[in-house]
Amino acid sequence: MTTTDKPAKLTKAEKAERKAARKADNSVDGIPPLGRLFPLGLQHVLALYAGAVAVPLIVGGALGYSSADLAFLISADLFIAGIATIVQSIGFWRFGVRLPLMQGVTFAAVGPMIAIGLEHGITTIFGSVIACGLFMIIVAPFFSQLLRFFPPIVTGTVILIIGLSLMRVAAGWIMPINIAFAFGTLLFIVLIERFAPAAIARVSVLLGLVAGTVAALFVPGMVDWSGVGEAGWFAIVTPFHFGLPTFEIASIVSMVIVGIVIMTETTGDMIAVGEIVEKPVTRRQLADGLRADGLGTVLGGIFNTFPYTAFAQNVGLVSLTGVKSRYVATMAGAILVVLGLIPKVSAIVEGVPRAVLGGAGIALFGMVAASGIRTLAKVKFNNRNVLIVAISVGIALLPTVTPTIYEQFPTWFQLIFDSGISAGAIVAILLNLLLNSSDLRKEGMSDPSISAHDAVRGPAAAALVHPEAQGTGLIDTVILDDPDRKITVEPTTKTDAADEPKP
């Protein structure tokens, strides 16, 4: 090989240009080639799938719906999850945070929706969901002012309550004769988490469902896929399939409380993913993202499904893969839309044995509870804060351990308190306002520990602003002008929730 055959050395400018091009390909607004875009999007769908289909199975099963109706609820869920994800990632006008966020049905609404459905029917569920979505759209620009009512002591407690309350559902799926399948599924999930590579461990719950179902195929009568043959290959998800929505005040109040919890959670996820992809969320972006949550929830009520929120496990997947492009989430949304239009897929999911679902549910709902504990880890646990968590969890679990405890109360009271989740949220908010008053907050401002009244959950960065923007306003920041346009923060006397105590 002669010297003329050797590739010419790149100049520093050319190297910098290539590096910038590579960085642009992996930026939030960069579009990876289709050969990478599809598998990356599919990976997000797999990470979300088990959690996404669980809610329609739980709610529809609790209301006694047939296999065909359950399959329809799953199709509607996947279809709107895809549309909500596309809106959130691409954005239009003032809707969408334009970051790689996946949307799915929230577990926070399960308890209230079952209570509403059992009392008034599924059309009242959809009516309260539509009202909740409209509320979220309206209050989105002002939500940062409401965040003071939802510090980690409140959100962590509510998330913990959600996970604990749903355990009753998982237990209901596990019948004594099928307990081996339930715990076999759970053991398989644990083994995947322990021994599988990180990318596979991310879908451990989904793989557990698949393995448990395959094992159940060898037991006659365990798996009922009779509806798969009858289901079509393509069908449009029609609005108001179960009838026109009905609106009932107590049901709407119950769902609006859930909506505020959803918005608090989504705020944390948006801040976290903005930090991961190195594009901090501005106040305007935050409002746009919350509006998209509200729009997805309104569409959910119209198209026979439930409230939508950002899925935290997909935020973790963005961090794991290092792929920042929001168009990966867009591709995942498109895959979900297609899956929602294929009834056979939903019929297969509906046919998964309940015992297998119960085993996966223990892990899935336990993860929700563990997420609440992780949020509570930000809290300084003095006696007052211990009391807030203790009383809130205790009151929330009363209907779980004694389902008939409120049967003598008026219907409106039962709708709000019988789910436990709404009751726990209300008690946590009121106790936090009473026990962590403004005077008490001022006393703790000089304490280097993380206190109960600091910012929202999630690894929020200290600097959440661009040089061209004003930030979310959730925590104090100062931008210093410099030639490199770096974002820095002046130290303050108060420690933010995301800051580590300085040695």
C-alpha cells in the first residue's frame, strides 16, 4: 500500500464537524436512520407494554366485562397511548413537551375508576375521565403554582398507596389451584432481573408473562384463546363504543384528584428526561407537556379508555440506551397505534391466564409501591412527616382490608373514599399543609438535609433553563452569561430536592 492509498488526515476543523454531525444525529431533534429507529421504538413499546395493558384488564375484569369487551378495551388503550405519545413527542401548537416521553394509562386511576364503574357504570368512568382531561388542559399553565401542595412527602405517599392498594387485584387473580403458575411467573421475573443483560431486564415483566403463558399452554383449560380466531386482523377503534359518557359530580371530583397526581408525576418525568437528554425543560414546555397529558386523557374518555401519563420506566430506558431522539418515541407511538388496530393482538393479551397475570402483578404493582418509597427517600423524616405517611397510608388501606367499611355512607362519599387512593391523597395534602406550615418550612431552610417541602420527585437538575428561556420556575436558578453559553447556578441557602448535601 503506497502513501497515496492512505486516507488523508482530517484537520481539527473536519474532526469537529464530524463530531458535531454525530452529536446532531443523537440530539433530541435528530432522526436516526430507519434501521435503528424501528428497533429502538419497539424496545420502548416492550418496556411499556405490560403496564399499559394491565389497567384495562383490571378495570374491565372488576366490572365483569366479556372477553370481547376486554379485548376492545385493550385495543382502545394501545391506540390512544400511541396517539398521546406522538402528540407528546412531536408536538403541535401548545401541546407536547417535544421530548422522548412515552404515554400510557396511569395506575393512579384504577381504584377510583372501579369504584365509579361499580356504582354508576363505565360511561360515568369515561365522563369523569373527559372532565379530568379538560381540567388538566385548563390548569396546565398555572400548575407550577399548585406544586407546593404536592411535595415528595405527598406524591411519595400517594404512589406508595397506589401500589399497595393494587395488591388486592393481584391477589384476586391468584386462585389456590393456580398459585404455582403465579409464583413461577414471579420467580422467572426475579431471575431475569438477576441474570439477564440490562436491556433484557428492562422487559422482565413482559417476558415473565410470555413464559408463564407458554407454561400454561401445557395445562388443559388454563389458556383460553377461543376469541383470537373470532377477532379480526383490522378494526377501527370507535368512539363511545359503550355509550355516550355520563357526568356525575362526585365521580368527577374523585378523578380530578387523580389528575393532579398525574400532573405532578408527569412534571417529575419531564424534568428528569430533559436532564437526561441535556435539554432542560422550560416553564412553557412544562405547560405544553401537561396540556398533552390532558388531551390524551380527553381522547381516552372519548375512545373508551382511561387517563394518560408519562411512563417512568421509559424515562429510565432513555437513560440506559443514551438515545436522545424524540422521534424514537414517535416511532414507538406509531407501533402502538398499529397494535391498537389489530384486534387479534388484544385477544391474545386477554387470553393470558389470570394466575400468570397475578404473578406479574405482584412485581408490577410492587414496583409502583417501590417508586413511592424512592420518592419518600427525598424526605427528611421527622415526627411530623412520619405521621403524615402513617395516617395517609392507614386511611387509604381501610377499604382494602375491609371493603364494606363505608357502605353506610352516602354514595358521593363512597366514590371519593372507597378507592383508598383518593382518600389517601386528600389526607396527605391536608396533613402536609397542617403539619408543614410556612413557619415550619422557614425553620428548616438552613438544614442541609432534604426536607419534605422541596421540589417535585425525579433527578431534577439544579439548572433547568436555557440561556434563551426562563426555566420552569420550580427551583431557584441564575444564568451567568459567558462565551460558551454554559448554564450555571448560584448557590442558595436552601437545598433543592435534587441537590446532594455538600461535604
